[in-house]
Amino acid sequence: MPKDYLQQLANYIKKNLVKGYTIESLKFSLMSQGYSRLSVENAIELANKQLALQIPPIKEKPQITYKIIPEPEKNENKFLFFLRKFLKDY
């Protein structure tokens, strides 16, 4: 079976998949037109491989995680605050 023959069948399958036909309906249609089951299945496999090569690879987006880090309490600031309050009152 020439590769050109399979390629023509694969092109036909790809063209009709784009139109919305299912693989099963195309397989039934081609076999009822006289194509052998083996050649139809080989053409479907070839079409699937060619379509898989055309799909761009999926790029995963980085996952952003947030972590809240509480600020440590500074005893100096509390001391200065109270000292200012205390000195302000006098």
C-alpha cells in the first residue's frame, strides 16, 4: 500500500474531522465506499499522529502562592510610645 494512498485518506479524514464528522462515521463511510478496514484504520492512525503534531504544547502557568508573614512586635516602639506619652503629660 503506497504511502501516498494512505496520506490521501488521512487528508480526507482530517478535512472531515474539521467539518465536525466523527471518526466512526468517517470509518463507516470509507468502508462502505470500498476501502479496506485495515487501510482506513491506518489512515486514521496517520491522521491522528499528524493532528497531534499540529497542536501547540500546553504551557503550564506558574502557580502563585501567597504567604502572610506577621511582623514581629518590637518592644522598643512600645517603650518609646509609652515614654513619649508619659513625658508629654508632664
